[in-house]
Amino acid sequence: MLNPRKAVLEMAPYHPPTGNRATNLRLDFNENTVGCSPKVIQRLNQRLTAAALTIYPDYTRVRRTLSEFFHIPSERMLLTNGTDEAIQVLVNTFVESGSEVLVPRPSYAMYRFYAELAGAKITEVDYAPPACAFPIQALLAKITDNTKAILISNPNNPTGTAVNLETIDQILKAAPGAAVLIDEAYYEFCGITALGLLDQYPNLFVSRTFSKVYGMAAMRMGCLFSQQVNVEFLHKAQSPYSVNTLAAIAAEAAVEDPDYITQYVTEALAARTLLTEGLTQLGIQYVPSSANFVLGYFGSRAKEVTKALRDEAILVRDRSYEIEGGVRITVGTREQARKVLEVLKTLW
């Protein structure tokens, strides 16, 4: 029997609950709940041919389109197979085995996953319930000369709380020897971006995804931005064809329909307000959110609530294993939020 690396042996397996989701109201993974822009499907139909599938991907068009959309030169942008690959490539490029990676807790599971896989020492800094404000002082206190990466979701998943640019600036200055990733998967719902700091900080990396607001989670498409010299290093650590042709075509079309994104974000923010007002009326505490989800505190009834919603074909994410009583509820449309509240009213 072959033995894997020590890091793999010591890792806990990650098993997201992905089965049988398509027939339910999916409020568990923070996906777009109504679908991608019709222009994405139209573009795929136009350019998808048998011949096109025989050719390795050519990223010329999508790199030019995304460079113009993000206002970032293409030399400072890495196309990635979702944000997951962005995290993986960053860690593989800049983190040695035994070096330290700082990660807030709770946060996106893939930060710890890829850092552990690289054999890094994980140092976690806890969000403090109930407000779950970003733990800046605790994080700054944990930075050492051995800190090689700091991985931050902004807004944070699963709390929904955001980090302002002044705080990001503090971190970048305090850890000049560390790769600082600001994962902006939920940027469109809060409007805070660190892209404007790229010129100022050679240790800054910013990621964006097409899995959330753009409604293309199945495509696995993302971008990682940094200064050009860093992107050149990242390219060396990345497979040359990790982004498939369909994802590249879809991304082009997605950013060419800004009205669709504006309409969806407007609806999701209205749904978030409706949901939080409903939770308040029921006496259920929650974390004020800057994202397209809300973390509610259901105490000892978290699993009961999750099951009751699932019985009504509504999927939400029980996060009580990492934050006491926490259940994360994605917001999409006001009608979907009303369906959640109708079930909760039968329990309270």
C-alpha cells in the first residue's frame, strides 16, 4: 500500500453536500438563484461547435475583454478554474512547507484546505460572535517573519461581514513578506474592492469569481490579479489550459451584460432586507451582512431549522459546527426569502 504525503494523511476530508440539489430551492451555496444572463447561453450556442471542442483553449479574446472590464492590464491578470484554483496557485507559488498561513475563522474552507495540502502551518484568527467584525488586532498580533500568506474573504463567508480598505491597508503594511489575498467573491453585493491598491502593494492579490452573481458556478471561472512580476510567477505554477473554452466564452458574454448584474444585485439586496426584517420580527438574531447571504443564530435549534426547511425543499447551510447556532441562508429574490420566512414562522 502506498502512503501519501504527511500533509494529506493529516488533512480532514472536505465533503460539501452537493447531491440532489437541482430540484430544490438552493439557498445553501450562495449561488445566483435565477440563472446567468441570457446572453451567456446565446453566446455559447453561437460559438459552440464540434470543431471548436477539438482545439485547446485560446484566451486572447477573453483576456482582452476582462482586462477592459476590470480596468486592469492583462499582464496583471491570471485566468483560473474558479477561485479555488486561484487560492491553490497562490499557495503553491509563495508558500513553502512549514511556513505560516494566517486564515480568519470561520471562513472559506478552501483557504485551509490548500494551505494544509502545501504542508503549511495554519494559524487561525477567530471572528467573535455575535457581531463577527473582522478581527484586525488579533490578526496583526499573529503576523510573524514566517507568515507567507494571509487569506481573507471580503465580505467573509459565512459571516457576511466586510473589511474596509483602511483595514486591508494595515494588513498589507504589517506583512510585506506575505502574499495577502483579498477574495472578492461577493464584491458586487458590497462594493468594496482592493483592486485600486495593486500599484501600491507588491504583496497584494485580489480574486474575483463568476460563480456567484454571474450565475456560472458550473463553469468554474475566476480571475486573480496582482502586480505583473507576481502574475508571471503564478503562470509558472499553473497548468497552461486549466480554464476550459466554454468558461472563457461564457465569461466574455457575462461581463458584456452589466444591466443583468445590476438587476440581480438590486433584487438580492431587496431580498436580504426582507429576510433580515423578517428574522427581526421573529426575534431571531443575525449577523448584519454585506453579501448575498445572512448568517442567522438559531441556538440549539440550528439542525431542526435546517431540516424543517429541507423538508420543504429549501436548502440552507448549517454552520453550527463552527459558529454556535449558525445557519447561513442565501438570498436571491424576495419571493424566495418569503418562502424561508413562511417556514420559520411555523417554528417560532
